[in-house]
Amino acid sequence: MFRYILVLFFLLISLSLQANQLKIDNCQRDNVFITYKDSLDYTRACQAIETIINIFKKYNFETSEIIKISFQEKVALEIKSLDEQVTVDEIQVYALYNSATNEMLVSQFNTPYIQSRKAFDYLNVTPSMHESIIVHELAHRFLHLYYRDFLNQNNPDHATHEFFAYFIQINALNSLDQNLVLALWPESEFTSDLSINSLVHGTHPHKFGVMSFRYAISSDVITQILEGSFYSGDQILTNFI
């Protein structure tokens, strides 16, 4: 009997130690919940949240919606069966947004997976790159809330979302990383709003992102998106069909 009690005791101690490795904090904001192990991940999340909040403040938008970010050793994208009832496979990814729980799942920075990844296909994942991924996911979340709660419009189409999120992400990089990113695919650029579409994004997402930044800084597309007046290739083609 004593033996079983002793085993149970050590099991509880072990579980307690594992649980204590995870921390939860809120970046001094009532609507923020960050789950993390590494304090640097937490700091980057808080900085990313500050970045996105300040962007939308310029357009007189603030939200009390819950912001949840969970840093994990492995973030897996589940591949569902055709009837979406059964998970048939999974792919490890950098980050994803779980719409069921309204939670952003982000890979911890100091993991073999992240250190083996290449940002924008060719570049090392630096702390600035890592933070920019969080900014990218937050941009999607805030743009949705902005359209729903401020503009009273439907959520923007996929191409518009990605255009906006990539612009915000690249703009948030430090100057060294930003210059490295913008040196990629130097001959590739959008020639019109129609060329901003999901087909181009699906063919090469990161190239789409770099093209988005270039197009945005030479046009007023970001202003149009935040005014609710932008029509991407997705929307134009849908209306035409």
C-alpha cells in the first residue's frame, strides 16, 4: 500500500513540475492571455500585440475581444477526411489560428524545428522574423474584428487578408531583416489590383507577401482596405462570374 502511495506521490510531483514550466501572463492587458515557457517568446508576443494595437488606433479602432496566444513545442495542422469527421494526417507548421478557440498557436523560438526553418524560404529565422510571424497572425485577427465591429462589413476575402497581413508583417521587421526580405524576387511585382488574388498567393505565398509590400508602399491600397473600399482580384473575379 505504501509503495502505491509513494508512486502516486512522485507522479503528482512530476505533473506539478511539468505544469509549472508553463506560464500565463497578459502583457498588462485585461483581454490578453499568453501561455509560454520562454520569457523571450512572451516578450515578443507583447511587442507584437503593441504593434498591431497601435496600427489600428490610428484608425480609431480598439477592441476588448480576447487575444490568446499559446507557444508550443509543436504546432500541428490537422488534415481532415473529406467529410471532415476524422483527422487523417497532420503537418507541423510555424503558426496557425484556431478559429474554434480563437487562439493563435505559435511555435516556440528555441526549438529544433524553428531553427531548421527558413523564413521566406531562404532566410534564417531571427528573433525579428519570429516576432513578425506573430504580427502576421494578429493582423488577420484584428482585420476581421475591424471589419465586423467598426466598418460593419463582411470579413475581407482571402487575398485581401493575406495582402494586409504580409504588409504589416514585413513592415514590423527590423531594417536588416526587412532589407533581406525585400531583396528576394526583385523582378516580381503586382501590375494591378486584379493581380492580387488567391491563385497568386497559393502558387507562392511568401513571394506574394513581398510583392504585396512593394505594391502597398507605392499605392494607397492599405488605406483602401482600412476604409473598406478595396477590391482585390478575388472580389473582382467573383463579381464578374
